[in-house]
Amino acid sequence: MGKFRDVTDEPHRGAIGDLRALQTPGLETFRKFTYGQLPGPPIWRLTGMQPTESGLGRATFAMPVTPWLEDSTGIYWGGLYALFADSPLAAAIWTTLPAGKILSTSELNLYYVRPMSRDTQNMVGRAKIVHSGSQVGLSSVDIMDQHGRTLAFGSSRCIISDFPVDPDQPFEPPDLGPENSPDPFLRAPPEFNLAQLKHFGDQVPIECQRATIEEGRTHPVWHFTGYRPREVEDGYCRATIPSSPWFSNGNIAIYGGLLAWAADFTMGASVYSTLPAGDIFATMDIHIRYTRPAALNDGDITLIARVRHRGRRLKVASCEITNNKGKRLAMATASALVITDGARQISQGIPPEDIIAHAAKDVSKHLLSRRQW
């Protein structure tokens, strides 16, 4: 499986440091992005996410759900919602700002409502402003599928800063990188089958995870991002991800939504390591706070996740993200629902999204019954 290169090993595509985006008020800038009058950043070129509509205090983005985003069992992990949501959440705030302003996400909260599946063709995120001040902005988002069904909802807090730019200076367009092949999201991913599904229900999770590391097995989404687990113990996972320019949202730092996705995957792995054979889990939410920017081309980023609560049905994990100098970039928490016999049901051919949706309904009924007299 080592014959497949990671997408992040390729030269990036898209605009980084395009000062023309700061020469006009945020709303005008995003309308230029929407109509192709300004080039999109690398993270858009990587994933296919793009703005489709903008107004004062609101922004709508779309993103295709491709096989690149799957693990090798065909499951789309919930952190993909966070990967996507950070863009419309930030854009909704940016549309209220004058020229010469930049913002960075300081907090992102996502609650997962419905799992994605191979029938989910794209995600649509509609974000709106909650508050836009001189230093802090708040926004909320609803994420839906192509049928208008809610997949997730969340909120964000962003820090607003000054970045004065001469509105009349004629800046040169940035280098957008090579154009000798389709953008990554448009290509066919390598095909893997990390776990033969007919035997999936018999595998002990931590043994499967350790074999994955030792034998160099991988997932499509890992080749898409360069993410790799490095060490797994009971309730513990250490992983790395490159500080690739592909992860830029237009500035010289890593896009916060990408770090949220990586944190979700690492926390999920720590939860999975505690389960017996036959069980799976579904992440229900993620909360991440960013403490400093993650610079591009600054070596590998390390993620360390630990399970903090080991309930029978609910487990809670945390994740600390640091740069190659050991400085903290972000802290995250997530809760996960344990689905007893879920892996065995997958082995029997039941779609993972059906298993997760059924388990979530059972939990909701249980919680409601406990509130009744």
C-alpha cells in the first residue's frame, strides 16, 4: 500500500496570501470568490468546497462528498462536518467586516445529527452571523445534505484583527500551482479494504489498530490528508498530520477545520481502542479551542487523544494538538455513542449509516423516557 502517494506530497494548488482579498469589504470579497473573480485557497481546491451564496452576515458553502473522505470500511467519520463547517462559519462573519480585516477561528462547536453515507452527494452549509464586534465575531451554521435533511449544526467564535492593505495598490495574482491534472477531489481515490467486512465483527479493535500501524495499512482519507496514527494503547492514540500548504484557507496558517477533523479522527481511534470485538461507535459532537496558529511547512503536527470517561453507552475523549516544537495549537473534546454489535451488523451487510441512525434513535427514546414521571 506504500505505492500510493499522499495528495499532500504534491505541490499545492490555490491562492495563499492573496492581498487582493483584503482590498474590499468582506461581502464584496466573498461575492468575488463566488463568481470566480478571485481564486480560491488550497483547501477549496483539495476538497471541492466553495461559496455558493453570500449576503451581509450570511454565507452558504457546498462541498462534494467523495470516496476520498471514507475510511476503508466505507464509513464517513463525523469530523468531516467540522472540516466543512469552519468555512461558512468564518465567511458569515467576514461578510460584515470592512476592508483590511482578517479573522481566525478561536472556537468551533459541532453537534452531529445524521450520519453521511455513499448516497450523500454533497453537503450544504448555511451560516449566519450572531454577533460581529470590533474584536470578536460569533456565527452559527446548519449543515444539510442534497435533500435538505439536517446533518449537523454548530457555532463558532472568531477573533478579528487589523491587516491594513492599500485599496489602490495593484497586487500581482498569486502563483496557483500546477494545473496538469484534475484537482484532488475530482480524481478516483485508491481502493483499499483494511478490514474484510465479512470478518469485521470478529476483530478486536485495538489489535486491528496495531496491525494497521505495524503493516502500514491505510484509508483513502489518510492518503487525502497525510494523516497517520503512530501509537495506540487502551484509551490512547497518538497521530500526526503534515503542515501542508494544501491546508491553507488563504493565509499562512493551517485551516482550523482540518485540525478539527484530525482531532475527531484521533479521539475516535482512542475510543475504538477500548471496545470489544463486535462493537463500533458513533461520535456525537466535537468542541475545539484554538490557542495559536499552526504555521504552514512547519513539520508534522502531533495529536494525542485520551478517553476521559468510559461509560457503558457513552465515552468522552479529549485531544491535544501540538506543533513540532511541542507548543499547543488546540484542545478538543468529543463524546461518542457505543453501538453494541454494530461491527457484526456491518459484517452482515447492513449499511453503517442505518446502524448508527437506529442506535441514535434508541438513545433519544431512552433519554426521553428517563425524563418522564
